[in-house]
Amino acid sequence: MSKLFEPAVLGRLQLRNRIVKSGTLENMGSPEGLPSDATLTFYQRLARGGAGLLVTGLAYVSRAGKSYMRQHGIHNDGVIAAWRRVTEAVQAQGAAIALQLAYGGRQTHPAVRVGGRALSPSTTPSFLYFTLSRSMREEEILSTIQDFGAAAGRAKQAGFDAVQIHAGHGYLISSFLSPLTNRRRDAWGGDRKRRFRFLGEVYRAVRQNVGDDFPVLCKLNVDDYLGIGLRPSEAYQAAQRLNAMGLDGLEITGGVNETALNMSRGEAPIAILSRGRGFLARLYFRLALGIQRPWTRFQEAFFLDHVRRLKPSLSIPLFLVGGIRRLETAERVLKQGWADFISLARPLIREPGLPMRWKAGDRAPAQCESCNRCLGEIERGNVLKCYSSLPSTLE
């Protein structure tokens, strides 16, 4: 049997295989952050499709951390019962499910922040929303850390098998790690150790609320692709610190809103992002994304080099995400020991049954075209699904 389909262990969690559905914003939540019937159907379909672990997308840990209008939440006890319906449905299909814990920070849609400015380590503009965030006060930092811990405890009560701390893609934790967006000169910034402190304290709060036997994972940026932003050398040190603290698994990623094509690669959904906007905004997206295109053309396993460099210095499992489309690629990565799990996002959004198809012997590549229309549409507030012009496999 292919190693991809062998049972695997993550902390004390037993998984049926090494295929992970990577977290992606679903835009299926109610105004109160509750998972909907659409959420339930979405994750049931993925569980039936054969992935071993499903990671939800961007559940906000507090009202202040909400970044999208239809985002799911784990911010109060009122969401626990609704999430339990989802976790039980997924587990009934033989899959495990993890909740991704997130806080938007400067990357908060302006429609969410009516009457206030988004919070971030330092006052920083967003060149996607053309807004300006406000630097967090000490008490806001400390309360946010506790919000992450409390949210993790609720996830455990709701029946999730694990949690994943989102420290990537320019959201709050990621922005604390980056010298570009964290220009503080207090205990929370100024050098690598102090920029890591927020993530370290979030991890401690999460671990305290879920216990030692509950898997805690992290999604970590290794590069902001902004020159003076977070760079691999500093990110690798952050990964090693998490490893020493007892993290159960690490998924490597990269890019922020302004360099989004680095996190997804493939086509730039300029028309979708420009839809309904004024002339200057349309011009900005055309120029900003056009400049990125030569350096972000699609290639398989585009974060593989980072994982290969990190692997020898870590004792915890590594998740490889980023453009994996062929079964042969996934098998080679696992066989060589470069990573322990294979994370897929867009391929499973288009083709939830891809794991079952591969396991049954159909080794044809994933149907995903890497057109990135799904990512453009969720940024505009629409539900997560495949928007390709080609027929998709829904079961």
C-alpha cells in the first residue's frame, strides 16, 4: 500500500491516512459565527471523500478577531453545540477534524470593523482593503492571548480532534512575527525572540486549556515575500522554538494579502477582485498582481524546499502544503522523509473524493486547474467552492 494511505499518528490521535484537508475560509457561517447546514454538508462530503484529517478555516477567537462577514467563530460557548453537529458527522465517516484558531488583525475586511480600526502589533496599512490598523495596547495583547486559549477549550468541548493555531498569511500572529508589521520596541517586538513571544504565549494558553494529550498544530509563515518582512531564517527559528515547546505538528506556508499569489500560485483572479470597484482599485489590482505573476507561476510542491530544510532540525511531524497535484509527488515526498503529511486545499475543494479515487487505483492528477477563482470569490464574500468553468466532481 502507498504510504499516503497508511494509518498515521498525530500526537495521540490516530488517523486513517496521511492526507490532510488544509484550512481555507469557507464563508458559510451565520452572522453569529455559527456553522450552517452548508458547513455540515461541506465537511461531510470531504470526510466521505477519504481524507484523514480535515482542518477548518479561520475560526475567530473573539469578536474583535473576526475578519470576514461570513466567517465561522469559536468566540463564545453558544457555538459549541452547532460545531459538535459538524464534528460528529465527520467522525462518523472515519475522518478526524481540527479547528483552525485565528485573529484577523490588520487583514480585517472594513465591513466587519464598522466604527473601529482593526488591531495589529504596529499601526500598519492594508493594501488590499486600503485601511489603517491600530497598534495594540498591552492589555489588548494579553486578553487576546487568553481568547485563543479559551477558544481552544471550546473546540475540545465541541468534539474537535485537534486545533491548529493560524500563524500564517499576514493575520495577527503572523504579523507579530514579521519585522515589517511588528515595529514595537517593548516586550512584544524589537528582535526575533520578542517577535516570537506572542505566538509562544498563544501556544501556552492553548495548551493549558486543552491539556497535554490533545493535539495542537500550527500553520506558520516562512516568508512574507515582502523583502523586509518575515524571512525564512527567522521563521525556521520560530518553528524550532515551537518544536521545543511541545507542538504536535507544523504546516508551512507563506505570503500575506499583498503577496497572495505566493501562497497559492497559479492564475491571478484579477477580474474577480476588481469586480464592482472603482477605476483606481482596478488599476491597483492589475498592477500589483501583474507584478507578482512572473515569480508565482504554478509549480508542484512549491513549499517543498522549506520543508526539506526544516525537517532535520525538528522532531515533530511536518505537513507539506502548496500545489500538490499528482499522487506520485505526494508518494515521493513521504518516501524520502521530507514531510509526514500531505496537505491539500484547492484540489479537495474541487474534488472532495480525490483521496478515494487515488486509493482505488486511478492515479490521474487532481482536477484542480489552479485558476484561483475560488480564492478570489471568497475574498469577495462568496461561499467556498470550485468556480472553474470545467465540470467538477462534487461527490
